[in-house]
Amino acid sequence: MTHCILLGAPVDEGQRRPGCLMGPAAYRVAGIADTLAALGHGVEDRGDVVPAAPGQESCDNPAVHHLPEIISWTNALREATSAALTDGMPIIMGGDHSLALGSVAGVAAHAASISRPQFVIWLDAHSDFHSIRTTTSGNLHGTPMAYANGRPGFAPLPPFPNPIPGGNICMFGIRSVDPAEHGAMQETDIMVNDMRVLDERGIVAPLSAFLDRVAAANGMLHVSLDVDFLDPSIAPAVGTTVPGGATFREAHLVMELLHESGLVTSLDLVELNPFLDDRGRTAKLMVDLVGSLMGRKVFDRPTRSY
């Protein structure tokens, strides 16, 4: 069984719609610790990560906002995630997706320290492949994958430790990519499984192909699960809804396949905005998906009251 280390990351500054800072509390109320314990895993809740006071950093893109705060979060989450990996499997409960600037940096630093390659599966409606220089919205939750891939244009953020090669990244379920991101990704060998691919080929074949690559390399696998990976009809508590996302059954199948691979070493849960939820519906679904990732079978799912 796995020793699961819960890290709260109440990051709200990577986008403009308030509410994601309540995400860690919502996951706790929805029973994430009890779900993991019931599956036989050890659970250690280390509380919410506390960043240092923000500095005075700036950049030449006037659209970017809250850059000093995001840099503080990045540094704090990198340290907390890397430290947690020495003791077990970190589960970073967000918070908007800018938290992955720090969490993915932390897992990559740890993987390099033990001479193993780092892989990432990005379960998201968006590719998040802007840099600080190219974003037009100024929302830094749209930049973590470009940062992790070692793309230029991220100063004054600290350099990403051991950038992750495109071949070690799988974007799964994306369906909202702007032209600048598309052009940048074409320069890489990132495995892109957008919803068109999943509609044509199903879930199992493309996911299995990526997992086979991870296994062959003895890689560490970080899973970054954004609420908007899911269709908004089943997961309304997100400020970036995009129709046509994964269904309940598809999402659980992804989680079950990840569990069966035995490859997952860390997990992000991001973009949950409880202010937009319906009686905790999205938070409960996300916790159920964590249950599937950690070994719950289809016939073990509880009956819900909605």
C-alpha cells in the first residue's frame, strides 16, 4: 500500500475568478483522507503549504498579474512536493493550475536526484503551453506545461530543474488550444491525445501506449488532473468550462488504468472552485476519481444522493 501525503495548495492568483483557494478544504470535507484510508493506504495530511511573502518581481508583458505571488507559490510547492516524495506519494490539492509550476518542478527535481526520468500526464481541457511572454490573458495557470518542457520566456521564475522532454509528456483530453500554443507544441514531440483522438480510438489504446513508454524507461509518473478535463455537465465547479469533456465512465476508466499500471508517483488536483459547485458534487466526484486511481473498483463505488 502507498503512504499518501496530502498537501493543500490554496492558490488563487493564477487566474481571475476567485474561489480556487477553497479547494483544499473542499477535498478534506469531501472525505479524501477517509477514501484513501478505506483502501488501505496510509494518509498523512501535512496541511496547507504556506508561501513566503511575495517579492517585487515583474516582467515586460503588461497582461501578467500576480507574478510575485506565483513565484512565491512556485518555490514553496517545489520544496514541499520534492520533500514529500522522499516519504511517499504527494497529492497536491489545489488551487488553480498555476500550482503545477511548483509541483511539477518538485517532482522533476526529485526524479533527477535518484536518476529516474520524469513523465507527466496532463488531464485537462487546455494545453497550458503559454510562457509568461506569450500569454495574452495574463493568467499564469495557462503556463505550467511550457515551463516544465523548458520553453523560453519564463524569467524571473527560477529555471525549471531538468526540463521534461516532450516525449515524456502526454496531454490527454485537451480541446481548447489557441494558435500560439498550437504552434509551440508543434515544435515538440509531446504526445497529444485530444478529444478527437479519444473519440476515434477510445481511452485504452492511447493511454496504454503512453504508459508502456513510462514503464519501459522506469519512469516516475506525475498525474495532473484538472476539473475541466471532465465534462461540465458532471463537474460544474470550475471557472474554465469547455463542453465535450470526459464522461463519468471515461474518467473512472482513465483512473483505473493508471492504477493498474502501478506507475503513478504523484498527483495534482486542480481548478476546483467550490463557490461554483452544486452541493459538493464536483468535489465528491474528484475524490471518487482519486479512489479509482488508488485502487477502488467499479463495483465499490458508493451510491450518491444526487
